[in-house]
Amino acid sequence: PSARKIADSNNPNVIVSAADCRLIIFDNVNDATRLWIKGHNFSLKHLFRDEKLAEEFNGGSIAIFRLAPVDYHRFHSPVDGEIGTQMKKITGTYYTVNPIAIKENLDVLTRNQRTVI
């Protein structure tokens, strides 16, 4: 419990990152899909590998947590919340730590291994 300090556990307007990472948050996922990540747009359909799930979250908010090899790789819940029980593990490769990713133009958001919570 003392490994990660919580800024203000009694304030529901304060968020603590769920991971050591590079974090970007968008109010609307459609804004995020217009971003170019290593030269590629991404879509929710390809990110989730699930068309129904993509439709469910269309227009919603999105937080993208990009972890590097040195980052702490664990899931943590909000102070007064909980991590969902329906996680979807999506297989892939860790291209961002692979020299191939530097040499090639890969869509890392949709081809890397990841978990959808």
C-alpha cells in the first residue's frame, strides 16, 4: 500500500495513474483515433479486436497507458472503485521494445500485446 502515494484519497476529482507509464487521456475517443502513432491512425475495432465492443465505446472517453520495460507492470483500482472482472487479453508482440519497431513502420497500438479492462 505504501509503494504508490495517493495524492488525495478523499477527493473524487483527483485521479491517480493506474500504472507507471506515459499517459494520455481524451474526453472523446474519436479525438484519439485521429492521432498518428508511429505513422498510423488506429480504430477501436482494431484496438479491441472486437467490433461490438468498439461500437459500445464509440464516442466515450479513453485513457491510453503506454508502458516501457522499466515501468511497473500491474493493475490497480481507483481509491473507491474496483477493476472490472471482464478483462480481455489481446495477444501480440512487444514491438516497442523490439529493434524491429525502430526500423519498421508498425502500428504499435493495435499490434502490441495488451489488456482491455
